[in-house]
Amino acid sequence: MKQSKVVYYAIAAASGAVVVGLNLGGISGAIDLIVKEFGLSAVAKGFVTGSLLIGCLLGALAGGRLADKFGRKPMLYVSAILLGLAALGCGVFTPIWALLVAYRFIAGLGIGILSAVIPTYISEISPAHLRGTLVSFYQTGVVIGILLAYIANYIIRADWHLMLCIPLFMSMVSIVLLLTVPESPCWREVKAQLAEKKDSEIKFGDLFKGRMGRVVFLGCMLAFFQQITGINVVVNYAPSILDSLGLGQDPLLQTVYIGVANLIFTLIALWMCDKFPRKTLLIGGGAGAFLSLAYLAYAYSISTPNPVGVLVAIIAFIAFFALSFSPLMFVVTAEMYPSKIRGTAMALSTGISWACAFIVVQLYPIMEASIGTGIAFGIFAFLMLVACLFIAFFIPETKGKTLEEIQHELKLDE
């Protein structure tokens, strides 16, 4: 397959990631308006935000299995349709907040499928020397969508229905682009093998046995650390956090600054991904994110935090995360998993990622109200430090190797 075609197919597949970002970022500007309109408590506020992530968890778990059974491309279609319908519901049919929760749950199902299937699909069509960059297209699309959502929130500002309806249009674009991409050749090979020998089909329990179980454990821990360290607190609650600082500027505009920084450093990560070892980027970015979180913990532990320092630390955290955990969790896990389990195993690790995102997003408003912002960021900083140590000692280097070479080094072909 020509390299130019591979790049185009990766972009077309990753177009759905923009819809993911629009959903993740759109709620940040809408949530305070929703709370005011429906008179929601802190728990209900967390649930309106987190219902999307519950759907993401279930969608990821189901999507990977279905992608192994029916193919990568059909599941990309299904997810785009679910996201379009959910966006239409949020924008038009939400007389009560319970319906909003239901629509966001449906959107989460679509996002969960995409988050498991897009990195899998791209890793299977990519040559080794471009795989890291092309798989990172998924996270780049997410970041672009988040920035577009922040900009739309700033422009629209007073109409949360319209903010949450915007993903409908990008879902339609994604469906059109998917018409032009082929099915993954790796999936065809796996499907042919399963057709010849039915009893060779991988069962979910097989993921946890022997050497394969160790590799799946490593991928799941990467997914755990990607989200438990607080990235979605910043993505979902940035306007509320910034508004409490009293910088004298519109918090929605400040959120756009964060989105721009996120995109810039994600693009830098895209360039660096296949030029530097994966572990170097993960540990280096994680160390920077740890220092940023540690400063936030300190700043919010004193009576008068420095507003400019807090804003810089938030942007630095976003930047370091964008250079490391944001794209490379998907890259490394997709590379470690052998083709016969890749869809199912990616679904599991992605599902764990979304489960941790839900826990953090749901609990943060409660943590903020009970133990305080400083202690909350201190917990995230500690977890980031643990993540860096885990990667240093346990995660293998996968840069520049074919999927077969990686499988051989992990002794999964024996």
C-alpha cells in the first residue's frame, strides 16, 4: 500500500476523533449553564459530565469485541451514527436533565467504540517507521475537537444546547470520509484464520493467562495512569477552575488558550513520536506533568494562590501530558498487543481508561468541596510520580519495530 494512501486512510479514520474532542470539550462551557438551568447539586453536576464516560467505558468494551467479529470499518460507521444522534438529542430534545444524561451516555457509547477501534485500525495499516505518528492522529483529532469546542463555547457562550449539538456536523463529515477507506488487512487475516479453525477464537478470559496476561496487564496499567492523573479534570472543568482565580479575564477565553497549548504540543508530539524512544517521551513528559501538578497542589494549599502561576502550571500540565501520555498510551498498547487479541485487548485497556476518567470527573466536584483543590491536585501529582516509575521499570520499548518483532520480543509467538 502506498505511503500517501496510508496517511490518507489514517486521517479519514481519525476524523471521528474530532467528534470525540468536541464532546469532551463542549461540556466545559456548557456545564455551568446546565447547572443553573436545572438547579443541579455537585453530585448531579458530576453525573451530567460523567454519564458520557460511563458510555465510553461500555462502548470501548463492546466495540473491541464487535470490531474483532464484524470488522474495524463497520464499527467506525456505527459510532459515527451514535454520536450524530446523541448530538441532535442534546441540541433539540432536552426538557429535563435526565434526558441530557441519556443522550450523553449514547454519545459515550460511540466515543468508546472509536477510542478502541481507531488506534487499532491505524496501527494495522501503518508501516513500522510511521506507526507512532499515524496512531497519534487519533489523539491529535481529539485535541483539535477539544479546541474547536472551546472556541465555539467562547463564541456561543449563552446557549448550551448549541454547544452540545456541534458534534452532529462533524459526525456527518466522518461518515462521508469513511466511505473512502478499506477494511484493515490484518482483520481480514485474523477472520480467515478463525474461519478455518473456530476453536482458535480468543476468549476474554484468555487475555489474562500466561505471557499474554502480563502484556495485557501492562497495557491496562498504562490506560489507568493516563486518566487517573487528572487530565479530564482540566478538560471538563477548566472554566470553573480558572473563574475561581480572579484573573480579570473571561475564563472561556482562557480555556481557549489551554486548548491552543494542547494542540501545539500534541503536534510537537506527533513530530517527536517516531524520532525519540517511547519510554523517553513518556517518562520525560510525565516528570514535567508531575512538577506542574505539584505546583498546583502547593498553590491551592496557601490562602492566596498566584493566579498567573496557576494558569501557567495548568498550561504546562496540558503541554507535558500532550507530549507523553495523551498520544503514547494508544501507540504503545496497540503495538504491544498481537493481532489476534488486539481489538479485544485495546477495548479492555481503553475501557479502563474511560472508567478512570469517569471516576475522576465524577469525584472531582466532591473532592473540591470536601478536601479542597490543593489536596486533590496533590493526589494527582503522587499518582503521576508512580506512573513514571512504573513505566521506567516495566514498559518495553516499541519504537521502530514491526508488530511481529514486538510480539517476538515479548515471547507471544511461542
